Amino acid sequence: MNFAGLLNRWGLFAVVVLAIAAALQNEYYFTLLNFIGIHTLLVVGLNLLLGYAGQISLGHAAFFGGGAYVVAFLMQAGIVSAWITWPLAMFVAVGAALAIGALSLRTRGVYFIMITLAFAQMIYYSVISLQSAGGDDGLPLEQRPPTVRREGRHGA
């Protein structure tokens, strides 16, 4: 089976799963599908980097985490609109990727792997040393992000 046929089958599977979750109107399934979708984006980005560019990156999650921290800091400031937080998170992740990529892409092979690992560790230790980011304990939020409440069959 070629790649296009496999992609079509997985796309059909995703549409069926989304239709079932929408029919059930259960917040658990929407949250689960949300986590699956977010992590799928992370894996697809890593697949593009490794599969098509042939570069192994060990710092890929730093951009993912940077966007997550932007959203969390904005939520602490009272900005909870996804129309504001998502573009800002993407802007920060792309900016970090451009800055780190400008230095990292000058290397090849094991040197590329090691420089991406070094940047990932520098970002990690920089974030956990910030008391405003919660340090080792992580960033505490006073509330969960608002979700769209749907009236289900049981009025939940």
C-alpha cells in the first residue's frame, strides 16, 4: 500500500471517530480527542523533520512547551480567548525555531543531534529556574481553560 492510500484510510478513521464523539456529546471524549490531536501535531512535525529532512532533533519539544507556557501565562493574566492565545503561542514557537534553527542547521549528523539536545536542556533549565513559571513544581493555574458546554441527553 502506498502512502496516499494509508493516509486516506487514517483520514477516514479520524472522521468516523470525530463523528462518534460528536454524537455522544461527552466532554471526556472531546478532551481525549483534543489531547490526541495536539500530540499528533507534535509527532507529525517530528516526522517531517526526521523523515523528509533526515535530521534527528532532540529539542523538538522545546517549541511545543514554549507555546504551552505562552498560553498558560496569558491565562494567568486573564486572557482566555483561543483567538488570541493560539496565534501568540505559534508566534513564540516559530520565533524560537527560527533563532535556534539559524544556529543548529549549520551542523550535520551527530553534531546536529547534540546541538538540539543542548538547546533543549538550556531551555528546560531556564524555565524550571523561573519562580514565575512555578519552578520545579510547574505552573499553577487557578482554573481550567473554559470549554464549550454542550447540553447532552442528561443535561450535563
